[in-house]
Amino acid sequence: MTASFKDCANAVRALAMDAVEAANSGHPGMPMGMADVATVLFHDYLKYDAADPHWPDRDRFVLSAGHGSMLLYASLYLSGYARPTLEDIKNFRQVGSPCAGHPENFELPGVECTTGPLGQGLAMAVGMAMAERHLNAVYDDSIVDHRTWVIAGDGCLMEGINHEAIGLAGHLKLGRLNVFWDDNDITIDGKVSLSSSEDIPARYAATGWHVVECDGHDEASIKAAIDAALADDRPSLIRCKTVIGKGAPTKSGTSGVHGSPLGAEEIAGAREALGWNHPPFVIPDDVRETWLAAGKRGGEANVAWQGRLASHSDKGEFERRMAGDLPDGFSLDDYVAELLADPKKVATRKASEMALGAINDLLPETIGGSADLTGSNNTKTKSTGPLTAEDYAGRYVYYGIREFGMAAAMNGMALHGGVIPYGGTFLVFSDYCRPAIRLSALQHCRVVYVMTHDSIGLGEDGPTHQPIEHVMSLRLVPNLEVWRPCDTIETAEAWQASLEKKDGPSLLALSRQNLPQLRASGGMQAAKGGYRLHAAEAPRRLVLIATGSEVELAVAVREQLEGEGIGADVVSMPCWERFDAQPEGYRADILPSDVLRVSIEAGTTMGWERYTGLDGMRFGLDSFGASGPALRLFEHFGLTAEAIVPQIIERLNA
Amino acid sequence: MTASFKDCANAVRALAMDAVEAANSGHPGMPMGMADVATVLFHDYLKYDAADPHWPDRDRFVLSAGHGSMLLYASLYLSGYARPTLEDIKNFRQVGSPCAGHPENFELPGVECTTGPLGQGLAMAVGMAMAERHLNAVYDDSIVDHRTWVIAGDGCLMEGINHEAIGLAGHLKLGRLNVFWDDNDITIDGKVSLSSSEDIPARYAATGWHVVECDGHDEASIKAAIDAALADDRPSLIRCKTVIGKGAPTKSGTSGVHGSPLGAEEIAGAREALGWNHPPFVIPDDVRETWLAAGKRGGEANVAWQGRLASHSDKGEFERRMAGDLPDGFSLDDYVAELLADPKKVATRKASEMALGAINDLLPETIGGSADLTGSNNTKTKSTGPLTAEDYAGRYVYYGIREFGMAAAMNGMALHGGVIPYGGTFLVFSDYCRPAIRLSALQHCRVVYVMTHDSIGLGEDGPTHQPIEHVMSLRLVPNLEVWRPCDTIETAEAWQASLEKKDGPSLLALSRQNLPQLRASGGMQAAKGGYRLHAAEAPRRLVLIATGSEVELAVAVREQLEGEGIGADVVSMPCWERFDAQPEGYRADILPSDVLRVSIEAGTTMGWERYTGLDGMRFGLDSFGASGPALRLFEHFGLTAEAIVPQIIERLNA
């Protein structure tokens, strides 16, 4: 027996309010408000197969308003995904349940991305839609032909990143991206009108979007709006007029229903108002069967798709790329061998471009880009033509002055799969990307951040453009590998390691200024994170630990010290996270505790105690920088061999 | 003799191209493109008195496109500001010159704010315009009656923060804010059309702005547009169609003129094309005199204003506030005395609200707010009614879901002077504000960030909402004081210290969960940054160092250890920056190196080596969090006395 649309939607409402009540924590208002829209989507439009959540050609659904996670968990459960189970939902927001407070892509296959930090879900969806169009252009309609759907709230639309994301989507004419705006007039502080007077549809229209409206509680109206969206070749904003907490007798339509359990009495009233006479967590058979049938809708299409894939000429390559595997035998050894034969003194940003030249030829899955600093970030190579609305097969994105939007879009591309995104800006503007960098790490996204101009070495642009705290602060982000290579060889090794890291992001901090090639051999030594570049010749009295452009300085310091008969190792430490993962014996050999340990890095010294100990020395910069030529700045801030060597000798003699 | 408008504008162009050429670094394109607009502004509209750059009722001018710094330096020099001198301009971008690569408010009085990080200048201007309207409402037209002018480029408009900033300005109907958009069709990567297809005027109109257009090289057209802007009571966007690098014979109108010296040949051609036949850095007398006259235009108005102020009934209070001084005898001692008499177990976010209750009654200059988390950040008190378009005298801003926009607006308010802004969001979303927090610090702005939900102690919202790396990463920002108080008393002390710090921002990391009142005495002990909360009773074998909610845990650990006869100090360390500024003797007394030092903080452990040494112990959390009730999470991550005590005993016995 087929249940009514109303009952199917009310099942979502009931699970949401009951799970929040059981957890005594959570957000019932949004799921209750958007239950009708979600039901229409999951029953009639979304292309998915609950039995195969990893089907590559499924539509992507992003709950950008992640606090409404129960909307997603209820829909996944009801439509027959293996997880979450009803038990999982009963344990909503408990340690061990995959039904976390906000949706986590690593907890449940049906969760396409981690949301909650507002605005980023929609921005990631833009990246997913870009990946879809790109892969469609590279392959064809027969194996890549799906849509990206988003539910977003006023929070997502008010965040700055919304402007960047929709600007990119409008410019790239991502017509297969459809965003439901849960227009309920409510934010946490109260009415939207408390803080905003914007004409959102007009703003979207001004940004190249198609806008359509519906009554978010009327099945026919929702369908008509979706049909209009499908018929338009621009990205669509579907404005859904809804009542937050729909069904709650006294709290619906108010901010009181947003983020707190309704309470027993209100829930009883809601059950009555909704005509839902079932105990908590009980779904009547007809409702469950109707939902399960919806979850099987895509099964046949999936089978047909499998058939088309089986006979597709690019099957192997498509599967490799969607699995995220690099081609067999991928390596930069040939390129490194060339460097060893013919050393280059170039900025590491240039070294990155050179490495990318080899990489982009070897890996068709890379998609590069820059937030309007292409020539400075050196992110474009000859094999990557522009990805545009006219040519989605291109592999280079002109992201515009949209650092955060770029980072979030790259997350979306990585989550979609089939591509490996990298993108650049100045390191100091990693601050603009930081919320998305964190989500790269949390979501295990292989995204490579190409962050150039990584210290006062950028010179005249001055303090606003000179990173001080950035490298260290990025090292603090869990699951992010931060690289600061010292020359062409280390840069190549950092790139190789970053590409091989399937389960998380990497960030390359690269110099503006030229650096000598310090390495005389290959062998992926940088992959250990830190290693002895030069061993002491005189009896060892200290270890100099440096990164990036300061390895050259450490080598110069060592030379002077050795000249005085003071033996010094130079340790290059391009990646702390990798070094910390080495066995204790290795680490103790590289950083012995019985000699003076000295760090040199043109950034904050705080944090270096980790390797120098409190009795070591730390050379760096704990204030903001200044405007001037790079060499003058290194002098000004005491980062020269002339300034450092006497201090070390004084310490050794103390 | 009065020079022609054309010559006056060309003087700006010449200084820009010559200074960039001399520095062999910089951005000639924008100053050359916007020279006409700047000349109209400085000669006919901007209310300023070059002889008195600090005149409180001056118009504020913000060069949001900060890379075009030479436009500003040239205008300030030509109009007769004491600095920059011609010599300063000749030393553009050299160490020691106030003419830094990007404008720095602390280098030159005529520079209202530090710009370069795109989008933030305009967003700060919104804050300046808010402060102006607020002070106008508090005082009156006779002493507060000025405008805020902005020059912004496509970069500023494409950044996400632009959406937040103009949304706030449109909502608050800041009609005295006028933004010139340098519409030159060029970004660094090439044509704007490479990355954007947006209808900017339509977007601004949708956001409550008045939009007017002009030919940015035609004096009459510019004036007509400004006149239209002045006549409208909405904030205005003045679209100026310009040619980037106007005058450069081969490079104008291309991205090639944006960020590099033109070269001798191109400069010669530009001189010819512009009809500017003077050697580098030579300004003919008539041009200089005409500019100097413009710089004196405001002199009479300034004198008249001084007269009105002298007879104003609120003169003393207005001057106190504009000087940024707190009222004589300001202190929270009475409030702290109440707490000592009647201890409270509350979350530190609640303790902050309680302290703010006292503060907001004592300090009429505070303007609070929250990015749509008022009830969670506890930022509103009874004496702060909403600041709205209908009542600018209000002292509480509903910023909406605009964390970055809020932070930048607060910088603008602080820079304007007369108010002390504070605002809240969740600590994890400090990432969204981070670029503006950095500018608070760089610009020496007294802004207080109220960042609540400061650890896994927030519980069920899960990893997206749980700060891990945030407190430590914020400690790395130069000139920012980060506070993580442990109870009501420390929270009050942190507030007092933050308000007393005139020359920089403070950030309060506050708990969601309740915490006992641990302090039994007042005395601003927290102002030392770290202090001994409890001394060992048994012979001291270790020092426990903790912050915020983990001080309670450290006290519990100590109690168990003392029960075993193991003496342990508890050091509360609410502010690292303050502790590091104490004399060495004090620091050595608090953190003696001859006993085990153990840190406990529910965040990243990296960085704590600074106080524990490598032989100490660090308890914390170096992975992302999880979704569950707070107490369960502390258990899950081993942050309980039961988990910690045995490890310490084992270490002591090793």
C-alpha cells in the first residue's frame, strides 16, 4: 500500500523531533520545515540507488544547512540505505553513532560532504557540479550525467562565501546545480529582517542564476518549481517558502524551534497537528514501503549505467580516476633526474610550476587554478587549458578573487571524485581559505593548496602580505600536511607526496624569491618530513633545523661555524607532520638531544620549542613584517648568517 | 595660478609611475586609472584639513584597493599633509619609509586604515559609517556629521566579504557611505570576464544600495555622479568606468599595468600622452598650489567645528571617547567583590555576559553584537538596545550570519574612534574572521572578540563546531591577546584587561559548559597571564598548567595527586602573551624547570612544549573532535582526572 505524500513527509518530521528529543540536543526546526521538499526530492527527482551509495553517476545531494542533519539521516534511513539504521538514529548525537550532530561524510556513505560551517556546503556543491561537467566533457553522457542538489538556509545565503560560490557557478553556467533555499524568515537571533533587507532572488538573478519560487509545503508547487529549474540551463535557486518547525503547535515559525528539543508537550501537540499517531521512532509499514520504493527508483538506471560503463572504451581509466588511484608507476623520478643533471636556482613557486609541468602531463585528473594570481602562484602549465562554460574539458580554473570559494569548490571536486584539484593564492591569504582548509582535512579530501610568497621574502608588499604566523598555524590543523620545501628537488618530492596522500589535503608554502638547488640526490628524502641535509664535519656541537628559504641560510650559517671548527648538522624539515610520524629512533638520530638545537624559519618562533627544546635557540620573526626589498628585510629582522652565527657561538661559549 | 584639473590628476599619475619605477616594485595601474576620481574627491568633496589629520569630524577616506597605495600617498603629499614628504614618496616601499607597499594606518595619520587584503577596506568603511551614525545619534550634527568614502576595485567586489559588508550597510541604510568602484574590466589574471559574469549594479541594488555611473576620466561626469550619491539616502555605489594605467601608451587597459613598474620607455610615452613634461618627482608650482589649496579647504570648517565643540555640553565626554580613554576610575572591582561574596558556577560565556552587564553600564562607548548567535555568545545586556536604521543610538548590532563582515566592521568602528566594539561567534568560526582578526592586530585596533563554545566541551554539535587548533593558532598572531579564563573572576579580569588595552585586539575563548568559581580572591591576578592558583601541599614534584575549563580538571588532578602524597602546583595560564611579558624571575618561579611540568588544555598539544619543555607532559587533543555529550567526550579523549593521574604517576616513577 502506498502511503500519502503527507505521511511520508511527516515521517521525516517525526524522526527529527523524536531523535532531537532523545538526544536532548539538536535542531528540529529545519527538518520539519523542509520535510516536504526533501520528500519530493528523494521520491521523484534525486537520482540515487540506496543499495549502492557509491554509484559514481548518482546525483549529489548536499545539505548545506548542516544543522538540519536529521533531515538527511531520516531520508537516508527511510529510503533504505544500509546506514543509518533506526538504532543509529536513536543514538543521534551520541559518541559512536554515525548520526553526528552535523553530517560527516566519513561516517555515512550517503552523506556527500560535511556541513555545518555555514555557506560551505553550497560552495562545495559548486565544486561537485564543476567536476561533473568536467568529467562529462572528458568522458560522455553515457557514464557521467548527473545533477547536484542543495538545501541551504538563510545562513548559507548570508555568508560571504555564498557570493563567491554563486558567482563562480553563474559564470560557469552550471545548469545542473539546483539549490533549494529554505526561506523561512527565521535566523537564530529572530526574524531575518533583524539583520538583512536583501532581495535574494534579485541578487541571484544578477549573478547569472535562474530563480523560481514555490510553496515549500505543497507537493505540486514544489514539483512545478523543480521542473522549471530542470528546464533552465542556468544554475537554479528554488525559493521554498516554508514554516520552520512546521507542525509544532506553538513554536513553529519562531527561532525557538531552531536549535533545541521541542519538549514532550510540544511534540505531542505536533503529532496531533500533523495527524501522526505513532510512537517515537515507529514508522508504519506503508510509509516505510513507500520510502523504500523511492530508494530503489534508481536501481534500474544504475544497472543500465553499469552496462554502459562495461562497454565504454575508457572504462579502466574512468574507474581508476573515480577510485582516486594514481596511474601505475606514477613518479617524478625522470623530472628529478633532469634537475640533478642540470640544477636550477629558482623560486620554489617556479619549482612548483616545473613539477606541475611533469605532473599535469602524467595525470589527466588534475584541475588547477588560482584566485586571480596565476602568474604569481605559477599554477598554470601548458597542458591545462581553461575550464570554461564553453569548454568544461579544460583543466585550469580562473577562480577570480575568490580564495574561500576556490578552496570550498576544490573540496567539492575532491569529494565528487575523478579529479585532483589544486589551487593557489598568497600564503597570507590562506587565512581567507582557512575554514575550507579545515574542512578539507576533516573530510579527508585530497586537495593541494599552492600557497606562494611564503615569508617576508616577498619583500615590498609589506606586512599585509607577509605571512608570519601562517605556516605554524596551519601545522596545527589535524590531518593537514604542510610542506615548506627548500629547493627544486624538495618541491618535486612535496608534490609527489601530496598527490599520493589520498586521504587528506596538503599545503605547499612556496617562496617568491629564488633559491639554490641544495639537494644533490633524489630518493624522496623529504617524504620523511625531516632529514639530515649536511652532516657536521668538525665535532658536532649543534643541529641547525630549517625549512624552505631558510635552509639556504642554515647552510651558510653552518659553513661559517665549520670554519670556526664548530661542527653543525643541517636538517631540512619540510613537513613536520611527516617527521613526527617517523619512528622514535629516526627522530632521535636526526635531532639528538645532547647538542644545541637551533631552528631558523622566517616566521613565528613559537612552536619550534617542539624540536629545539627550551634550551635550544629559535631564529624567526614574532612581529609583523615590513615593506622593503627582501634582502633588506632579512637583514632588518636579523635573519642573516652574520647576525645568527655570533649568537650561536656566544651560546656555545656560555 | 590655478592649475588645470587635468594637470592636477596627472600629478598623481606621475608620482605613482615614478615612485613605482624608483622602487622597482608596485602597482601603477590603479592610481593612474583613478587619479581623476581622487582629484575630484580631494578637491571638491572630501571634508578634511590636511593640517589636522586627526580632526574627529573629518570625512573618512578608505582606499580599499590598497595595492594602489601611491594614489593615496600622492594625494596626501600633494594636498599638504605633513607626511608623506616628497622624500618619503621617493623611498616608496623601502624599509623606514612610511610609504609602505600597502597603506598602513600606523605609518601615516592620513591613512585611515590598513588595506591590501582585498574586500576588507570597504567592510571597515561600513564600520566607520556605523560609528559615525551612532556618534551622531549620541551627540548631534553639530559635532558629528561626516561621510565615509571608499575606492574599491573588482577584487574588493568579488571577495565574499563584500556581500556581507554591503548587506550590513544596506540594511542599516548607511546613506553617508559612498563607494567608488574602479570599473576597469581588469584583474591580475586578465579581463574580469575570465572569472566573472555578474551584474554588479543589479546586485548592489538588490542589497539596498543606490547605484550611479560615471565616466571616471571626466570631471563633470564624476561630479554629477557624486552629487547624485549625496542626494540619495541609501549607501551609494558610484561606478566609475576607467582605463587601468590611463596614459600608459601600450600597457593601459591591460593587466600588464597592474602590478609592475612600467619601465622607462613606457613612462616616457605616458608623459608624452599625458602632456606631463616634468622630470620624475617634480611637481610644478601651479599644480602644487592648487592641490595645497584643496588641502586647506576644510580649515575653516574645522575651526567652526572646534568652536561648536568648545560650547558643546558633552565636550568632555566626547573628547574622552575619541581619545580612547576609559572613564577615570573604571574598574570591575565592585562586580568582582559581589562574585567573591556569592560565588557562581556558570559557563564563562555566561560569566562574560555578567561582566558585560557591569561594563556596559559603566562604559557608554561599548557597541556589542553577534553574528546571529546572541543567545549563545551571551553578548547582549540590558543596557544595549539594538542599533538599527531607525535608531543609530542603539548599542547592539545584529550582524546576521556575517562573521567576517562583523569583524571587519568592528575594525572600522575602532579605527573611527569614539566606540569600543565587541562581537561574538563560536570560537571555531574565528576561522571565518581570521583575516580581520589579523588586521585588528596589525592596525592596533581595540576590538574584543567574544568567542564561545571553545572546545569539545560544546558537546553534540560535533567536529565541525569543536575548536581544536584555534586557541593555539590565535596565540600565534602578533599583537593579539588571547584569553581563556577559567571562571567568573578570571573572565572579569580578562574583560578589564581587554578594555584597558588601547593598542590592540583581545580575544576571549569562553566555555559553553558550566565551570565552578575557582578563585577566592580578586586583584587582577590574571593580568599577569599565568599565576599560581594552588601551591603544592606535599613536597612539590610537578606543576600543572591549564587554561579555561581545564583548570577545574587540573585542580581535580592535583587533589588526587596530593592524596597520594605527590605535591603539585596548579598554574592557571589564561593569557600566554601576558605571561611571556613578565620578568624572567616571575616566570621561573611559576614554571620551575626542576620539576615535571604538565599542560592540560582541550585543544592541540603542539605549542605547549614552550612551557612544559620536551621532558614535560601535554594532555590535549591533536585530532578532530566527535559528536556526543560533553562529559562523554572528555572521557572519550582521556581528559579526566582518572585518565591523567595514573599517567603522571607512571612518569614520576619512571
